[in-house]
Amino acid sequence: MRRKLRPFHSLLVLVAAQALALWGCATTSAVKARKAQDENTAAYQYDLASVSYNYGLEDEAVRYLEQALALDPDHHPSLFLLSTLRLKRGEYPAAEAGFLKCLALKPEDAEAHTRLGMVYRQTGAQEKAEGEFLKAWSLEPSTTAALNLAQHFFDLDRLDKALEYTNAALEKNDRSVPGLNLRGVILNRLGLYAEASESFRKTLALDPDNIVSAFNLAATYVSLNRQAEARRILEALLERVEDPQMRDKISQTLEMIGKSPAGAER
């Protein structure tokens, strides 16, 4: 009698729906080209901070932003960037205070609501996070806003709501790689393995080098008792993955496949 392997829920990798925004490229000559008479304006200091941040000089960016806010405490772009840096660094109380001030100045700033929701997510204030993500969605119903809500509800194991917002994100952008991967993870958790595998295949059609979705597809194939296909994907991944944790996941899954009973594949 054939025996199926247990579902591999715990192995799937979920890509975070929202990443912190990066700033556009600039050159160091842009800093030198600023006029001296502009130095005592918040806008000038903010521009220097943006260039510094783009080059990974976060401490320097913070100094410029603090100077900008000393010149104009209500300079919204400086408040937003400084709060974003503090969120990135895990300085959550300062980030929260900064985003709250941003919203006091511009209550309908959808991105500030999103970033404040991220602060609350990281600090475990899930009800507050949900409120901020919902506000962002109501102000600007974008793919990103939908994915933040989908991620939020997934974290709470409210899979129906997570799938609802993931589908909403994909209605707006059916080529969203994070959205397709997240949909596959949710469907896998719901036991809808065939649908999950289709979502991962769509992800890989758009992004063939996506290691996370390739691994998730292999793990889903294991749940479908398609061990041979899973093994081929995993062995190919093992040849090119360098991250130790991911390599451990791949090796663990290959070992589990090796222990599957004879005749379990189809």
C-alpha cells in the first residue's frame, strides 16, 4: 500500500511582502555642486542625506537629517527618511514617533501609514499594524498595500483573509513575483497543493532564478508525491545556493525524500 509523505508546511519559505524603499542613484559630485547659500535649508540637508543613504552611509545620512529637522522640525521628507532609517535599524520607538509626526503633518500619506504598520508588526502590536495597513489600503489600494495586508493575515494564520488580499494584489498586478509566491504558500498551507504548484510555476516563469519559489515548488511536489520532480529541482538548487540556512533546508528535504517508502512517487 502506498503511503503519502506528510505535507511540508514548515519548509516553505515566505518572501516578505514589503521591503523598505531604496533611494535612487546619485553621484558624489551632486553633493559638491550644491550652492553655499542653500546650506542653511532643510531641503539642502535632506538632499545630502539622500545621497549619503544611497551610498550606504547611514550614520552620515542621520546627521544630515537631524540638521534638516533642526532647521525645520516639520520638514516632512526628512522626518519620513529619518523614520525609515530608524525602522530599518530596529529603533522602533523613535521610528514610531517619527511616522506619527509625519501623519500629523499629512494624515493621508499612505506610505507613512504603511511604514508605521511595519513598526507595529515588528513590535508585536498586531491590531495597530492591521489598522495602519487598512488605512494605507483605503488611501491607496495598491499591490503593495494588498500584500502587506496579506502578509499580516498570514502571520496571524487567518488564511482566508490572507488569500483574499493576495488575490486583490494579483488582480492589480498579475506579474507580481512576491504575490504569486505568497499565494502559493497560502494555498499549500490550505492543502491545495496542485493550485499552489501552479502559482510557484508562474513565479518561476517570470523569474527563473528565484531560489525561494523553486524550493517552494519542490516542497509542494513532495506533498503531491512527485518526489522525482522535487529531487531534480532540489539537486539543481544545491549546486548554486550559497546561503547556509537555505542549503540546510534543501539537504533536509532531500533526506526526507530519500526516506520515502518505495513506490510513493507517481
